Amino acid sequence: MLVELNDKNFKEETGKGLKLVDFYTTWCKFCINQENILKELSDNGFWIGKVDCDKFSDIANSNGITGFPSFILFKNGKIAAQFSGFHTKPQLLNKLMNYI
């Protein structure tokens, strides 16, 4: 499931379990291309949150996001991994499998 995150639901949604969060912008070509891969992963049972950094720059800033797309993998509310740039489906699955 792809979940749109904002300043009202971010902490609650990322607070429990393993959650991958995509920090993106609508004008970034890499972000646009990444969207299809994230949809595939979410359709296969992975929880993926998305933060529109143009609308919610405070969330991006508080998490140290400086480029797009960027990802943070939260485990029970704590950062387990952080990486940036476009990733293929196998690359993302490999990163996720290290924490499952």
C-alpha cells in the first residue's frame, strides 16, 4: 500500500513496524520513474509511505533530506537505513530484505 504522509500522520504511520518512506518531488524525473516500482512493491504487500517534499518540506528537513528521490527505512520509529537516488526493483528488494 502506498500511503501519502503529511505533518499530521508521519510519526504515527512510521512509529511501528518496518516502513519504507519515499521522499519525492513532483518535478523530479527520477521520482516520477521511481513511482511505478514503488507501486509494484506496495501491490506485493510492502508498506511504502510517500512524502511530497514541496508540500511538506519541514518533514524532509527534519530527516536530513537533500536530494530526490531519497528513502528512509524506519523500524519501530527509528531510522534503520537511509539511501538516495533512483533504485530498481531488485535493488530496493535487496535493501528491504536486510531488515525483514
